[in-house]
Amino acid sequence: MPPGLGETPAAPAPADPAPGRSRIDPLAAFYLGLPFVALLAVPLYDRRDPTLFGFPFFYWYQLAWVPLTSGLIYLAARRRA
């Protein structure tokens, strides 16, 4: 068989990230992962007490993460800029 026949071509080298884009900052990844982990750990907040304005802890803990998550997304985005 002549050389080159029956051989698979070599895969091209992986391309570098697009120009102007860099890998995610570890601190930004921490900011984005914190709400994810905190809300998945249900046994940590699966209780009634303490209440806040009549809301059991289970509900106000999750509601408190809404503005906290917005702030963490803002901080992560500022680190990227």
C-alpha cells in the first residue's frame, strides 16, 4: 500500500480562545457558584425558625438569595470587565 493511504488525517490542534476572551476568573466563578451551592444545600435551611415578618426561615432564606445573587453576578461581571 502506498504511504498515506488508509491513514486517518491528524486532528487539527485545538484553537485558542477567541481573541479578547479569556478564561473565567476563579473568584468570579466562586461568586457565581455560591448561590448555586447555598440553595442546593436544602437540609441547611429546611426549618421554620427563625421567622422574619411571619415568613418561615425556609422561605425568607431563599428570597434573600435573590438580591444577593444579583449582587454576586454584578461583582463577577465587574471582574471580567
